[in-house]
Amino acid sequence: MIELVKAHPLFMEEVNMPILELDRKDYEYRIAMLVERIRKKELTHMVIYGDREHFSNVEYFTHYDSRFEETLLIVDQNGKLSIILGNEGMGFSKIIPVEIDRYLYQHFSLQGQPRQKLRLLSDILSDTGINKNSKVGIVGIKYFEDGMIDSDPEQTYDLPQYILDAIRKACPNIINATKEITGVPDGIRMRLYTAKEIAWAESAGNRVASVMQRLIKNLKEGIRACELPQLANVGFDPTSVHPMLNFGDRDVAIGMGSPTNTPLVKGTPGGLCYGLRGNLTCRVSVLASCLEDYPEHLKTYFESFYKVYYHAVTAWYETAKIGATGGELHKAVMDLIGGEEFGVTLNAGHCTGTEEWSNAISYEGSTIPLVDGSFMQVDIIASGPGPVHNAICEDAVVIAGPSLREELRKQYPDVYERIQKRRKVMREVLGINLHEDVLPMSNLNGAYYPFLLNTDVVFGKR
């Protein structure tokens, strides 16, 4: 049974700490995994594509993210790294902490920028060591599987045609290797491997939660959506999604809109969403202080929609552990909110990283398990039209086994202590019986406010 319970002060307690940054050793560890995968697949090279939107695969191994341009990262079977960049990327690439050869390809630069030093991309690829005898795995944006497309999945690519043509000219023996990076469950980027990576994720979780906490604290009748971020001291950290802040039926129904001039009207739906690389938090419910503030047409949904939705969120948390399958997560949620009246169309949670959604394992019949180090967004979206009633209580968790947890306890005791405190509060206040594998990444995990203007009460399971 879901009931209103008194909120614990932890939910609105901000954690102010510096950004935890990865260093050369962390990236070398990742590169070593990639080289091992290259050899296992009997490749000579991997060519990894990146652009402003699809930066994560390149950034994961180099710390370099494409700010304006396309880029190609080339890694060979001996661990030699090369990167092909545009004009501005050459300067920005100084942030790369590992040894790497840099090549300028000016057509990766923005339209109209200087191209006096332009060379053929195929010639530059040859300079990196790729030749007619090479076997190259290409990492694009997505991988493909049988039945998804009309062509052979291993010979289908989603990077720009001119880049693909240049690669084929340098080496005709190519294959789609994207699944080696983002495939589930064993793509290289689909889990966290070290205590430091968990501490990095928790660092992002703290910064995201602090913004969300300040957004919620500053909600008041009449404030315009575009005014709220100023009061919340939203920083300049790179975001993983467009900030979303929506007041009223129209904006909440659209869902993914950024702040407008719409004023906060008590008794209407409201949504807040903020994400940085490594974490996202979202809350969608009703802009109210108590049930009496709900308009008559929404009051009926308090029991039949919002409470049931939160029950589904608790079911996800209580099902998650190493070895639990995506199908089990899906069933736990959809047994409660699988009806048409809940409007659930996406997965019950998904994998995350520096981008908000990297893949997903939770769907009907999925046998793909959560593994040691799985990094997940507890992202369950329920919505209904006429009247608009949407619900989201989204936060990130890491699934970690005994050895990884012990490593975290020894190397980052403050992080470990915060996580254990959250687990205790989630269990004792929210009634969520977390498996010991489940590590909540912020103080907001599981705290759902059915009255967004009242931080004194949340839903709890009894």
C-alpha cells in the first residue's frame, strides 16, 4: 500500500563537493579493454565516430568530446591511438590525457572555416596505419540486429556517407563493431568497473540533485518557468539532455520542452528535469501543497494513478540486483502500470553514462541481466491525456557486487557512507527494501513529491 509519509530531511539536503575527474590511468584502463576487444574480434583497428550529439564513445577513451565538429578516433591492435579533428578540435584536444597522434582534417570544421590545408580523409586514415590488408571495426551511433533493417547488420553503418566512403577507400575490409562498445550486457561502456567510476557517478548525482532540490525549494505560485533556474543557481556543467521545466497542461503534455514564460498555477501539472553527464533527476506530478489543491478532475487520479505509479517505482527498486533480468524488471513495473490508462510506452529504466540513454535491457521477455557495475536510470514514465496527468520519479543507481562495494568503502569512504545512509532512509522512510547490490546515487533517490509545492510529504510503501 502506498501512503503519504513525512519526508526525511535527507531528501532536501544538498551535497556540495568538487567535481571528481578521471585521470590518465583511468583512460588507459579503458583503452586496454578496447585493445583486448580488438584482438578478440581479430581486428587490426577500430574507428570510432563522434560528433556533438554522439560524443560519448570517443570521450569514454580520451576525455575529448566533439564540441562543434565530427571526429574519428582510431585505435589499433597494439594500443596506438590516433584522432582526426577539425580546426577547433585541434586546440581543444589538449585535454586528452593519454598519448595520441593528432591529424587535421579541415572538412570536419564548421562550414565556411579555413580549408587551405585540406587533404583527402582516406589519405589521413592511411597515415594512421590503416591499409588494404587491415580489418577495421567501425563504431557508429547505433548497432543493428537481424529483423531491424533490410540489410546485413554487420555491413550497415550510420555514420556520414563521405566518412564511410573514405574508410572503404583506405580499407575495404570493414565491419560494424558498435555493439562492442554499447551492446548489452557486455559492451565496454555498459557498466562501471572501478570504485572511482562509481564515485564519479555519485559526484554527478550530487550536483544534479542539488539543482533539483533548489528548483523544488523555489517553486511558488506565479513564478515563471524561465525565472526558476536563476533562483536554483544552475551551473555551467555540460548537460546530458536539454533542461526541461514545464508548468501547466500544455507544457507538461509536450514533456521535453525547455523553460518558457508560463507562470506556475497551483493545481496544474508540473515537471522538472535536469541532467549532467553521469546522472539525471526528474520529477513530474502536480503543482500543489496538498490534495485540496488538486482540481476536481485530478483528484480521482491521486489514488488510481499517482499512488499506483509510485508502487511501480518501488517494485523496480526492489527487483533490481545482479542477475535480475530486464524481463523481470519490466514485469515488476508493468504488472502494476501496464494498463492503457498509464500510457507507458518506453522501457522501465535504461542504461546511462555520459549520455542520458545509452541502451536498455528492460522489455517484455528480456533475458539480459543486470551485471556487476550496471549503471541505470530508474526512468519510468506514465502519462494520461484529458486531463493531463503525468508521473515521473527518475534517479540513477549503480548495481554493484560485494567486491566492488568493498573497493568503494576502502577508497571512497565518504561516498560509501552517503550511499549507505540513503539506503537506510529509503528502507525505513520510503519502505523500499533494496537489495544490497543497489547503490543510490543521490539524496533524492526514490523521493516522490505528489505535491510539488510541499517538501514535507512524500509517498512511501507500507
